Amino acid sequence: MEEVPMAVIAIRNLNKTTGAARIALQQISILKNMGYRVTVICEKVNKKIIASYGADLKIISKIPLSSYMRRLWFSRRANTWCKHKKPSLVISHGDMGNADIIFMHNCVDLAHEIIYPNSPQQQKSVSKIHSRILRKSNYQHIVANSQLMANDLASRYEIPSQKISISYPGFDSYQFDATKKSTFRQKKRDELGIKKEEKLIGLITSGDFKKRNLDFFIEIARDLVKKSGALYRFLVVGQGEVEAYKEKAIRLGVDQYFIWKKTVPEVEHYYAALDLFVLPAHIEEFGCVILEAMACSTLTLMSERVGAGELLKGELKSLIVEGYLSEQWAQKIESLMLKDNTFTSSQLVNTASCYTYKYQYQALQSIISAHLKKNIKDDVCTSHSEKSANR
């Protein structure tokens, strides 16, 4: 009977519907289809979901210590388990060292430097564990989710460029598509109390309003209301503390133009209601919200430090704004709102359509297959990878 090789995926938290979690679940499917027996090493997990994917579980108990010590404990226990079990392939999501492939999802040091340029660097637990893993561990390859991230990883950790590749995240094309505009736009605008002549500008995010620069969005709103003859409303959707931002809107005299909403499952309805989606983030390693808005045929405007902007080609690059002068952003928005953007929106839909979950699956499969072809030497894994390539 042929021996079945084992593959391990190490990710501390597989209990939330984050981008990292979705990628890890796709990796399980890919490896299962390649003929691997897959074990997921984690701390928090939805056991039913893992069981439905046909993977085994190794849960590392959480210890009541500091965040960094918990992360270090997880990394060491995962390394020890793998050393004992000797899996043929180990994939990490930045939570353990000595992995064959490490998928990175954020640049915590770069974000701190950009958002708090005058603040002394106080290395956080995530930063410390990333530094330890990327500087001291043995790994074959790093996967970044944008060129922005790849550049930072290469320079910060002195990683040779040939050891880093880029795999852009995908979006759910069933939830986000151009038909949502005609289906939900008017209903949602009526629900929000948006008049026909009003332009609805939105910032939609999962959270972390500081990183996504909600402060600056409010300043843009002030300049639009003050200088423009058009009628504007502003929508903010996301989880997090908003009282300080509401107070700022009051101080700037624009609070009556704002609508504040918590994140909801049917976020595509809000994209459909918008005339323009704006993401003026200090930094966004990728930004799946950009893809979601584009797929819903919603005009988008973003800062130069948003990784998803790397997908825009040709004339669409004009939707990337350099710098953080609120007057400049307001002028750009006003010019967009005064013209017909039907063709531009169509181009955005076409661009987004290339980066669905199907694309993401195929990209991940290519990365894993390329690694196996280059690095796996044992006969068992070689035979399984060859079989999967012929399927």
C-alpha cells in the first residue's frame, strides 16, 4: 500500500473569516487534491469547518502569558511537533518558523513607521515574532500579498528577492458582482435617506480606522462640503470605536452629512449604494475591499500605499492619489462626480474579474506545485505531485 505524505498548515487562528483563514482553507483543498494527508496546527479553530475539509487537527493550547510569549510558545510547539512527525511539506502563516513556505499577511513595522513617524519604535508581539521567524528560521520561500509588502520584507529582513513571490488575494465573485448595483442601489439609498441629487461617498472597512485614515476622510468631507456646489453625503462602515471620529466631524461642521454603520454580512448592498468608494489608507498591504467595490461596478479612489492599486493599469492608475492633501483629494472627487464614469466602472469590473477566489486557488496551487518541483526530494512526495499535475 502506497504511503500517503503529510502536509502541515500552521495558523494560530482559524476561527474567523479573515483573508488569511480563507487562504488556509483553500490550501487544505489544494493539498488534499494533490494526495496529501493534511494536518492543521492552530490555537483557535472552527472544528466543524476543518472536518468538512477532511483535514486533521493539532491544537496547541493557549497559555496565560504575554502575547509575544504565547506566539513564541505556539511557534516552538509547532516546530517540535513537526520535527517529531516529519511532514513532507510545512506551510506557515507567519506563526511558526522552520516552514517550507511562509505566507505573510501584514507589515506591522512598516505600518507603525508610516502612521506614527515621530513615535519611538516599540516592537509589538507580532513584529517580534515576525522578526524572529524571518531572520532566524529556516524556510524556502516567502509569499507576499503585494509588491508593497514584498519590497518591505526584502529590505527589512534582508531576504533575497528570488525567495519572495507575490500572490494577490481574491474575492467572492458570487457575493460581489456588477448586478448588485441595479438590484440593491436604490433600495439601500432609500434606506439610508440619500436623495436623488446627493452623491454618496463611502469608506467601507473591516476595522482599524486609524490605519485606514478615517481622520483624513473626514477632512476630505469638510473640503468637499465647503468648496463644492454639489450635495454630498458620507458613509462609514466598519467595526471599531468611532466616538472620537464623530466628535471630529462635529468640530469640522460636517457631522450632519455622515452616516455611521457597523459591518454587516451584506456589505455589497452598501457598495451598490455608493457613487464613489474611497480608501485613503496610510497603508493597506492589499485591501480586498477595493476588489469588492470594483466588482460591484463602484468607482474607487485610493491612496498610493494600497497594494490593490498595483492591479490598476493604464488610465485606471488615475484613481490612485499621491500624497495626503485633503484639498487635492476633494478636487479629484469633485472632478469625478461631474463626469460620466460608466466606462471607467466597466474597466474596474473587468479588472476585478481576474482576481476571484478561483484565481486565488490557482495562484496558490501554482506556488505550492513550483515549490514541490524545486525542493521536494523524497520519492513519496514526488510521485504524488506528479499525479496531481496530471489530473
